[in-house]
Amino acid sequence: MAVRSINAPTLARLLGGPPEGRPFYAALARTLRGLVLDGRLPLRTRLPAERDLAAALGVSRTTVTSAYDALRAEGYVESRRGAGSWTALPGGGPMAARHGLAEDRTLIDLACVAPAAPSGFDEGVAAAVAELPRHTGGPGYEPLGLRALREAIAERYTARGVPTMPEQVLVTTGAQNGLCLVLQAFVRPGDAVLVESPTYPHALGALRRAGARLVPAGVNAGWDLELMAGGMRQAAARLAYVIPDFQNPTGRLMDDESRAALVAAARDAGAYVVTDETFAELAVDDVVRPRPLAAHDTDGRVISIGSAAKVLWGGLRIGWIRAGQALVRRLAEARETVDLASPVLEQLIVTELLAGMDAIAAERRAVLRERRSVLIEALRRECPDWEFGVPPGGLSLWVRMPRTSSTALVPAAGRHGLHIVPGTAFGVDGVLDDHVRVPYVLPPERLREAAARLALACRDADAAQVTRRAYV
């Protein structure tokens, strides 16, 4: 049963106008199917009446009827008399494929998107260890986090255009821990939460465990603020979870105008916005950096989550939440049932490293720029039909495979010594199966080898799909 709807003019805009190619109904069905598969047209969205869509596209009603019929036969549209038609997936929508941790250390792991520690890391650790005795006279539990670290984080927000006091910062045991604390405070089973599609798989997992009703908004082609605003309003969303800074996995960067529009849309819908800034320091190109989403907040509805994992080192497991003082105190009380406080030594290390963050970020940028170029060249050579844009930042390419299922690619890749995550893990209800995330954090020689193995795995997966079709 549909849980949201899309009107004819909006769907016509997403379709790009009248169908190109003949027969018209087949071209229209193909484009509609693509919108469903890449997540831009969420599942269980009620489609406009055939007459209305025909008028918006400037085609005959028969063309739209035939397209709906074709998609209904394939399982991409479901209908019920009196209730209309809505989007679906064949077989009811498979759950995201699960992947296990690779035990074979000889594998090339493309599932983990985290770089090694930067140069100067050991010196930061040594300085933190020297500082530690000053803190061992107390109990070691700081529910808000060490004052020095909160001051350093607040200073960085202020420098980016969001005046922040240390009392507005809560140090967490990683960004995922921060997200779980926010969900514990805000989300009750059945609450609607707007999420990007694709988005960070572990965030989807946390939302599902909280019992949230996920409302996807496709971002493969960028953020459509009109659709996002409509999704929040129609679903009466409690929260919106977004990654505006080098979005994971697409690498896109939301512009300042869109950030303002998103916060305004959340305000109109009465929703809070959780902005994941884990990748905020990972510009690869020299791009103009928009202000943080919180810069557009006038009434305390933007909750910012940051992390040291990607730009510093994942093993530190230190993150933070920036919000209003009252909410920070509330979250600090809530964490008593989770982990009490974050480790002191790791907080001291992050404090030391934040003092040199500009130099660390510049080093990261140079390394990532080289490795991104290596991966792009290798993929274009080994997998020439794969489609991807070049993101201005982040740690990965978001690749579309025109003929290959990512869920079929996973086991084939495993046989060639690759650990990858299927595209379906990044979406809701099993969409995005024609996509795969390929990180560029590994050394150049490993990236070239990974591309060669991906090509072999892709050929195996395609051959297996052809064989299966022959027996259907």
C-alpha cells in the first residue's frame, strides 16, 4: 500500500519530459523503472493517474496505460481497484544483502572506507600520553567529554561560520554512537525519518533498530529539495538524516542555497535535521566549502554529528554532537545507559591532532587526489562500461554497472579475493542493485589490482546471470 504520492508535473520533471525512443510506452516504462531502481522514486509511492501523467508528458493516455501495464507485469508497479497504482520491486523487495567480515587477510577489502593514520600521528599520541597523568587523579568519567577537546571542536565550528560554545558539544565514542544517542532521544517505533538514498548503511541499521519508518529521498542525481520537502511533509517526519558534506557514498557536496532550503523545509514540516559531518574535512578538489547546515538554523532543529575517524584515524573511536545546550545535557544524561563516557587517552590524542588539523587535511587531500586518479584510470581501463561521476571529495566512487547486479557481484568478487558491499545495502527496500561503492583509500598498486579483479568478477557475475535467465 502506498505511503506517499507524487503528482503528475513532478513525475514528468523526474522523467525528463516525453519518452525518447519507440515504442513510446516501452521507453516510458524503462525510464520509470530506472527511477525506482536508483532510488529517486521511492517504493510505495502512489503514481499519478494515467490521464494526468499523459497530459503532463504530452503523450496519449494509452502510452501511459501501456507503460504502467508493462511495469505491473514486471513487478515494479502494484495496483488495487480504488487505491490506484504505486511503485514496488519484483518479489516484494529483497532485504539488503549481508556481508561478513573477511577473515582472509590476503583479500583486498573494498568494504572498509577508512584511511590509515596520518603522518605525525605518533607524535600526537606521545603528547597525549605525557598529558594523561594530569587526568588520572580523578574518576576518568566525563559524560560531556574533556573540556579541552570540546573547546577545540567548538573553535572549528566557529571558524566555519557557526558560533559555538564548548557547552554545545558532547564528545561521543564515534559518530555511530552519537547517532544512536540522538535516535534514543528523538525516535520512537513508527516515527517517520527521511533518509537519503543511497546513504550510509550503518545509519540505516541504527534507524531500523530504533523502529523508525524510513522515508527515502533519491540523491543519485543530487538533492531534490522539492521532493525532500514533500516527503517530510507527507510522512510527518520526526527527523531527517542527511550527509551534505561529500555524501557517503556519492561524494556530492550540497551547496549553501540547498542547505538553507533543507532547513527551511524541516522547519515547515516540524522535523529535526541530523547532519552527518563525518566527511566534512575530506575535500579532494579545491572547491568552495559551504557553511555547515547549522549555520542556517534559527530554532535549534539542526543536530550536527562529527567524527575523527575519517580524517584522523578510525581506531580512535571519537566523535561528537553539536547542538543546543539543553539538548546536549539531555543526551549526556541518556548516554549513562550506553557507555557513560568516552576514553580519556583517545580524547587527548584527538585534542592534540586537532591543533594540526589544517596540515593533516592538506596531506589527506594530496594523497586522496592521487589515489582517486589511479582508481578512475584503472576502472575506465578494466571496466569501460561502468558509469560514475568524479566527486569533489569523500573517499569513494559511486559506480553504476549497466548490466551487472551488485548482489551477484559480491560472491563473484569473493572468489577473486575482493570484499565488497552490494549497492542494495545503501538503499531502502533493496533498490540500487546496479550500483557499487569503490573506495580509493588503498595504495595505488592495490587499487589497480582491485580494478582488475572487479573486471573478472563482473564478467563472472554477468555470465551467471545469463545462464540463470536461460533456464527461467
